Amino acid sequence: MKEYKLPIGCDVPETIILADGDFPSHPLALEWLRQCPYVVCCDGAANTYIRSGRMPEAIVGDGDSLLPDIKERYASLIHSEAEQETNDLSKAFRFCLSQERKRITIMGATGKREDHTIGNVSLLADYMEQAEVSMMTDYGIFVPIREDSMFESYIGQQISVFNMNSTALSAEGLAYPLSVFTNWWQGTF
Amino acid sequence: MKEYKLPIGCDVPETIILADGDFPSHPLALEWLRQCPYVVCCDGAANTYIRSGRMPEAIVGDGDSLLPDIKERYASLIHSEAEQETNDLSKAFRFCLSQERKRITIMGATGKREDHTIGNVSLLADYMEQAEVSMMTDYGIFVPIREDSMFESYIGQQISVFNMNSTALSAEGLAYPLSVFTNWWQGTF
């Protein structure tokens, strides 16, 4: 049984991918970004990150969303792939894997277009095959699981469970029972 | 074949449910809210809506998120249900159905908690069984379909397709082919 302590990932992440959605504003997220030793930015996310006084390990993307001075000054950090099948988040994830980064926290992957938010959350289900991965937003943390898992929590904590093609789903300790949901909303609380 | 013209729902909606997520900021959304003859607010959404100078037909929810003066002054508009199984959006939807409103546009149902955004988008798949429904956000429009449908578009328009338990999915006129996706992100562009 895999165990998750509260707050999930209370230690500073080893690796952060900072995607190009809404820049994090939660104090814990900003603290992690400040302390994390290895941050990879997706394209435009590097603008705000660099201006906050930090230097990313790499900037993944075609650089089109970078401010001209940052694009010029940090050209050596830009890692671009011509491949158009996957988005910058997936390219950044592959880059991290190529650098042997196996424990990855994703930030900045929500906000703006809701279809992209939904898509990015669902990518966790694919990524978990290759790394220990989670997503932190200003409102909570998404953790993909595929095995029996135990989450520390406090009484009254609000959680949602999404069923990605699972054929079995049950839980103990929740106010509402889980079942094999047929629509996304059924596990939201 | 059902046909959807551009912009989808260019006419002012007959009925709007204004949920309690981020208040809309897109000019078209604000114009619709101004002109729509029948707006139902989910709880706290009524605060901003009423302060913008409009009066909702009803306020659905327990009133806990209403400002004290609004709660007192508009008490007669508050429609509360003790039932805890569904959220305020679904209660507002049922209220609209009870008032014979059959063409409904949902706004304010995204932003803040991403699990709620995902859940609210997915509710469209249930609602479409009982009404003609769509969701407008500051970034686009979600339209649930279950039959062959044709969407007017312009060249280069970015769209995403989510597959809610469909066993068949195909399209003409898209830059990328559709298939029976097994993960949410696969239809995002």
C-alpha cells in the first residue's frame, strides 16, 4: 500500500515543471519554486520565473512566447522539439526523464483555457507510468494512482476522485462511497 | 444532422445559469448577462450580478455565500433545497427545468477549484438528456453532443473534443483525426 502524507509533498520537490498556464500564486507554490533546485519552464512560463530572480535548468518549447530580451539572453537554455503531436508540458516531461529526473511536480498547468486544464490533468495518468508525478495548483494537488493507496487527511478535508478507465474503485474513510463512476462529476465533492 | 452556427449561440441566450465560479469577464459573456431576460444565480454569484444592476429570477443555494444585505433584501428570490447529493449548478438546472426553461446557457462554472471545473463541464453530458444546454467561459464554449453534428468554424480555429463514454467518434474537416480516445487529453488541440 502506497502512503501519502499531509500536505502531500510537504518537502520541496526535487524537480518542478512550470507550465505556461496561470503562474502560481499560492504561498506554498511560490516557496517551492523559490527553493526547488531543478525547475524546467514551458516556454512563456520562463518570462515570469526569470523575472522573479531565478534561473531555470531549461526552457522547453519553440520560444515563441518568450520576451525578446529573455529569448536572446537565455538562448542556450531553450530546448525545442519540432514534433507537434504533444504539447510543451509533455515535451518538458520527456526532457526531465532524459535527465534522469524521476520525481516531478507540475505547476502552472491550469488556468486560462479549460480544455487545456482538463487535458493537462489527464496527462498525469500517462506520466505516472514513467515517473512519480503530481500536479500542484493554487487550489489543491492532483495525484495519479493505480494501486491501493492511503492518503493522510484531516476531518472535513474536501477531495475529488476521478476515474480514468478504472474497473474497480472503492475507498474507506470517505463521507460518500466511491463506485466505478461513469461521469467525471460523480467523484467531485 | 444537428447544425451549430458561429459563434455558437450568437443570439442572446433565453436562459442563463450563472454559477459561483469565476465571474465572467469576456465582453460577449457580459453582454449576454446584460441582455438575457432570465438569469438564475447560484448562491454567491448573485452578489456580483445584483451589484451590476440586474435582478435574477432566482437565487439557488443555501444563501451562505450571499452578502448579508443581499440575503436580506432578496430573500424572496432564494430557492433552497436541503438535498446534498448534487451541487448548486445541478439544483439551478432542475429549477430551470421546473420553470419550463429548455434552452440554457451556463456561465461562471469554471475557475477556482479545478476539480469542480472538470466536474461542471462533465455535467453537460447529463444535462443534455433534458435540455439544450451549453457552457460559455471566458475562453470558449462547451457543447455536449450525442448525435451527428456539424459545427461552423473558421480556418485555424482551435477546438478540443472530449469523449464521454462514446464507442464511436469520427470527424471531417479537422487537422487531426479523431478516434475513440482513451484519455481526456487526446482530443485537445
